[in-house]
Amino acid sequence: MLTVPQAARRVGRKPETIRRWIREGRLRASKVGTQHVIEERDLEGAAPEPWPVEIPERWRTDDEDSPQPDWVGIVRRQRQGH
């Protein structure tokens, strides 16, 4: 069972987004006292897959034909850490 803030961190969203999903019926949750709790399997079904980002071929290498870092992956990992 996850609290709203824990669920938000798990899917890289803000807690208010998780609360909105609950209000809209998109995410099933139970109440324990005053807090919503969410089953992990329910969260996996409600969270959208990240949009695939296709990098144009000319951006995959620099002027010297050295490969560029995986910028999309780097940004995703940084966002998950917050």
C-alpha cells in the first residue's frame, strides 16, 4: 500500500495529480483515516507510459561524429529523483 505522496514519487508526478486521478475514478484507492492509500498494482495500471521521444538522426552525433549522451534518459532519471 502506498500513500499519495509515495505513489506520486513512484510515477514521477505531483501528489495533486494522483488525487485528481482518484477523484476522476482513474485510480482506485481506499481511505485509511484521512489518507488515501493505493495498491501498487492499481497504480501501475493508472500511470500512463512515458511518451516515446525520437531524436532526429542529425542530433545523435556531434560535429565530429561522436555519439551524443542519452539526454532523454538523463532527464527522466533526474525527474524520478525529485
